Amino acid sequence: GGVAYAEITNAIRTRAVSEVGVYGHSHGGGSVFYISESLNSNRVSIGMFTIKVTAYVDAISNEGTTDYDPETNRPPSTAYHANYYETNSATDIRVGYLNGEAVPEANVNLNVNTTAWGATLGHTTIDTSTNVHRLVIDKIIGNVSR
């Protein structure tokens, strides 16, 4: 479960939330995957909802006991998945080679280093970029009912 999972399920059960959006940075991409997987698996006991949008911001591989890397896979049952990553971390000596990568089944895969505004972003700076924040927020707003 965890706190985020508990809050989402509580919102569905007690506040009539029917559309869910979740995003995470770095190893948080794996958390987004696992939250989506748990929501999908426990759907009958939670209530009616749709995982409308998920997003990874420079999700990196978090080696676990499973035979797949959730950070490079689309979260289960998500209607729309956006993936914003960088491949510039080789120059970021604080974290080493923590490069993100494309998610084959994502609706959006953007290597921000290919943009003028994101050319110098690395793993420790992509998550504070106002441009990346705007991209994530726009995808959430554009994919959930208001």
C-alpha cells in the first residue's frame, strides 16, 4: 500500500473520485507503476475509477526481485502515459549515470535534452524544471474531467 495508495483509495471510496492521475520522479516512476498495479488488482474492493493519466519524470531502473523494470513499462490500466526523461546525467557527477529512457508503450516519450530549454538538464535538475512541471500538469489537466 503506502500513503499515496491509501490516499487514492480513500478518495475513491469517500469523496466520489472516479478519475486518478499519478506521476513520479526517479525511482518514483516505479512507485507509479506499482500503485497503478495495486489499484488495478484491487479494483473490485476499491470502487469504480479510471486511471486516466500517469507520468514518469526521469524514471530510472530500480532493480528489484521481479523480472521487469517498471520504470520502462507503461503502468497497468492507465489510459494515458507520459514519459519525460533525460540522457545527460553522464555530466552530473553527483549521481553518476542515472539516465532515463523511453517507455515503448507511452503516449509521449520526450528526451528533454533534445529541447532548447532542457538541453542541460540532468537527473538532479529535471524534477525542478518549470517546463517539465508544465508538461506534466498540462497532461493531467488535459486527461481528467474537471
